Amino acid sequence: MASMKAQLNSLQNVPLFSACSKKELEKVAKAADEISMAAGAVVVDQGDMGREAFVILSGDVTIKRNNRKIATLGTGDVVGELSLLDHGPRTATAVCATDCTLLVIDQRRFINVLDDVPSIAHKLMGALASRIRVMDRTYMG
């Protein structure tokens, strides 16, 4: 089991949470569960409805969209973060390329954290706005 310090370090490296204070990250970490998954296990499946996000504490996860590999994620990366904000379908499939330890953040528990600590929501909106701006510049010029 990863220490709270390791979990906080991993959360701090997630762009969605990078502006959060240590105290805010502790609230998020306390609302999460640590799990282990074996190599070959499916973390999320494209098209399924999402209800949680996964922060990779150790191991590698292969991301596929329409059965084509598009990325390999590792320690500190996050899978399924949009599911913290909506119940939309998964945009890709994530499969453990190695044995993995993941921090699972359930949407319902995460919403409770946001209700408790509204400043986290403000920081998330800023992070999402930055991502939208980057995508806009990339695709629209």
C-alpha cells in the first residue's frame, strides 16, 4: 500500500489537481481507494459509462481508442478524469500493461469533497479551462 505522501505526490502531478494545496489533496486522497490490478486487466472500456477516475501510483497502462494504441501512461498519470465531472461514455480503453497500483476516485465521493471544499472546484475549473484553451489553439490555430 502506498503511503499518504506517495498518494499526495501522485495527485499533485495530475494536471487537474496541480493547483490544489496539500490540505485539499489530502481530502481527495481520503475519498479515494487504493487497488492493485494485474497486467492485462482492463481498467476502463471505451464506450462504458464512467463513474470514477484512476491515478496510477505504479505500473504502466496502455490507452487504446478504437483498438489503436494512442498512449502509454505511468506513475502520476490519470485515467478517466472526465468521469469525475460527468457520467459520459469512456473515450478510450485502458489496459494494465504491467501489474499496477491505482488510486480510485469515485465520482460520488469526489462530489462530496467538492461540496466540503469548494475551492477545489474553482481550481478544477481553471485546469479545465487551460486544457480547453490548449485544444482550441491546437485545432483552431
